Amino acid sequence: MRIFVISQSEVIGHTGGAISVFGHFCNMLDKAGYEVYAMCWSESTAVPSYLNERIHFVNLRYVNGGQSRFSRSLRFLIDTDKPDLLVFFFPFLYTYAHLPGRYDSIPRILMFHSRPDFYFAQKHNPRLSLSLCYRNTVSQILLGSFKDLLPRFIRKGPVTVIPNYVAGPDVLCDYSATRKRIVYLSRIDPRKGIDLLIDAFALLHPMYPDWSVDVWGESETEEYLEKMKSRVESKGLEGSFFFRGVTRESLKAMLDYDFCAFPSRFEGFSLGLAEAMSLGLPCVGLKSCTGVNELVLDGVNGILCDDDPQSFARGMEKLMLSQELRAEMGKKAGLYMEQFSESVYEQKWLSLIHDILEHGKARGCCSNRSADVRKLVRL
């Protein structure tokens, strides 16, 4: 069976969660015995090194000598190679495809790699154009609560909940040592709450001068990073609050910390947060942030706070003061993340794809949070 996996331009020469998911997803299908066409639209002529050798990598920009638009190139390949399933990584890619009615018999999967309302709030809102071409499709969301954020025409059809997977760590956090170090691993942009973390830590620093914060991640713009560095200096935190840049060994890097502060105000399914929890790090996050408030169970595997420096500082202080509390919450954080293992992720995806291909049409269902929270609370 032949599957087209259609992604964005950044699959070549870039890093990030969506790129990692794209590579793993294509390789998973290849290992399962499907014939995989991994597609993008990019000016680069390079081939991603992370894809298995058997995978057909297609840069749609250069189909037919580079003379065709995205939609025309994709249609040409559909006509010539006759895929059994189309997988679109983002809603805008689905709308750009402009698939006419003659392709309605080909089942499709539409992925949402963040909160669905994020995509429909963009400048070029794809809601209308997507509704006109949305046929024979199952949509995949990361969390059950996200279904309410989908447009009605999508909610009426099959929707399935498959979260991202979290790579299982080789070792867990050592609770016997107090390092007095706090970590935040995420992209650095205005939605990630870096300003809140700086202001909250500034309230704590006079009382706990030997504690420090490390922020790992790529900055969206140099201008914003410099703005945050200036904020650190204005609060007198130059020797205690650091921007460490990008790491390709995030799990290893986070082992050397006592807990994770995660002040993001907007998330889909944060791999940075999930990885920290999988290591056994308790986390402090915001009550108001979806994606955070479904992974962090307040008072169980972490602490949820209001979106103000005073509340966030109080949450951080609780973990700074108690090694016993860090160990208790951290162990439950690691246990909670077992439901997001790679094996569970692959089983869900392969089961869905097998079902779609077997019946020749999109089928799926929406389920709620898969963890038994009550059991975890009792531990």
C-alpha cells in the first residue's frame, strides 16, 4: 500500500518538534511495510538524512522541472503513482492541494500539531477553503479537549486523539542531590512566558541567591532574545538566569536539574514539558495553558499557578524548599508519561492507518484522556 506524507518546507535543514515527528512518522510507516512518499515544497535540493533509505523523498517544487505549483505537482503524482492514503501534516497544506472531486475516493488524514484554533486564527484563515475540499478525512488531534476547538464540519466527521510520543529515558532523575538549578526547555518566543519566568524568579532571587535558571531553546528572533536578556539584566539576575541556546541532547541536559519551570501561555503538546516529566522532573506550569494543564496534575505530578509573577514564584518556591516534595511529584510525573511511550504512539497510528486502508475510507473516533488519573492520585 502506498502512502503520501505531505509536509512543509522546513523539513530540510531545520530542527524542531514538527520535523522530528515528520521523520519518525515516515520511518514508522516504512518499517511497517508501507511504500512511503515523503513530500515537501522547498527551495533546497537536499535530501533529509533522517529518512530511511527506502522512502521516496519528493520535493514538489521540482516536479516537472520546477514549472508547476504545489497543487499541480501533487495532483500529477497522485495521477501517476496512485496513492492509497494521503496524510497532510497541516491544514494549510490540505487547502493548498485544491483536490478536486475526482480524488474523493482516496482517504486522507489531517494532522493538527498544535491547538486547532491556532491554525484557524492565522491571517490566511483556511476554514472556508478547507471546508470546501474536506472529503473522506479523519482529523488527528493531540488531546481530547482539542475537539471542541475544531470547526463544526470537522467535528461532524471522524476525529482521533493521538498525542505525540515521548522517547523513554535511559536513566531517571536522581532525587538524592539538590543542585539548586531550574530548567526550561522550549522555543523562545512571546507566547512561551519567558517574561513571566524572569519576573517570578526575580522575586525569589534575594531569598535564594544560590539558585539559578537555565533556558534551553532556539529563539524565534534575535530581537526578542535580546529583549529578554535586557529584562534579566534589569532585574539583576545576570549571574543566575542564563540562555543556553539549542541542545540536541535534551533528555541528557535536563537530568542535571531539580525541577522544570514551564510558564508557556500557549501549547499544543509540548515535547519539552513531556520530556522533563518523563525524566521524573516535577513541573510548574500555568492553570490557563491547555496542553500544560492536561499533563501537569496540580498537586500530584507538579504545580499549576495563575498567570502572574507572584503566583508562579510561590509554585516554584514550594519545590525549591522541599527535596521530598520534588521526589514525590517527580516519580508520579515519570509514571504519568508512560502512556505517551513510543510503542503506544506507533500502535495507535498503525491501527488507525490499517483500519482506513482496509475499509478504503477514513474512519476514526475521539477519546478522552487515556490515563487513569484517579489511580495516579492514590499512589
